[in-house]
Amino acid sequence: MYELRCDPAITAIWDSLPGAARTRLAHALVAVCEDPLATTQPYGIDDGVTRQLVLDDTIAILLVTAAMKRVRILQINFLG
């Protein structure tokens, strides 16, 4: 299981999402923490480190550090 991290500014964006989008993102991030490469897509060059989680109304850009078993949320974009 990977540890999820984000800074306070990202947490504020997450908290500001509409309820349904916030819940979908939370559930999807649980799955990401179990298997980040299987549940995300490459972001740019497929380096296995910078990934994107694409949902119907939200895209999260993630940094996966396999050696430390961490996933850091770098950016959240609400599409709806």
C-alpha cells in the first residue's frame, strides 16, 4: 500500500470540489494507493513516475515514488 501525500493548497482544492466529485476522487485515490500504475495513465512520457488519474469530472496529476511507496498529488483539475 502506498502512502498518499499532498500539500495544504491541494487539500483545499480537493475540499472545494462538489460533493460527488470529491467522493469519486477519494475512492479512486484509495485504488491508486493499492496499485498506482494499474489505476492511472502516463502523464507525458511514460516514466512510471508522473501519472494522471482521469475521472469523468476530475483529473489529478500524481507523482509516484515506488522506492518510498508514496503517491503525491501535484495538481487537481475539476472539469465539470
